[in-house]
Amino acid sequence: MVESKFVKPKFKKRGFVKIKCKDCSNEQYVFYRVSSNVTCNVCGSTLAKPTGGSLETNGEVIEE
Ligand SMILES: [Zn+2]
């Protein structure tokens, strides 16, 4: 199983980012101060994970 590359997107002050799932193209808003892994509401794939007070994502960031 290939480990996806997680990147840390830039965020505006609203604190939410819209992320597109790389597996099923579902789009959902994620609060960037997450404390646990964020999974896709449709397919259950990991969209983002917490790191140092914000998140990293392996999905496509649509809105920042
Ligand atoms: Zn998905």
C-alpha cells in the first residue's frame, strides 16, 4: 500500500478548508484545527490528519 503524501495547505482566518477526496471526489469542509484524523464522509478514506495544531491533507484543496 502506497503512503499518500500529506501536505499542509495555507488557511485563511476562517479556519475552514474545502478538501476534495482523491478517491471518490467528494468535497467536504474540514476545520483546520483538527485533533484527530478526518475521514471522507462517502468512502471513509483519510482526508487529513492533525499536525502541530493544524492539519495536513492528501486530498485536493479547493477553497482556502
Ligand atoms: Zn472519498
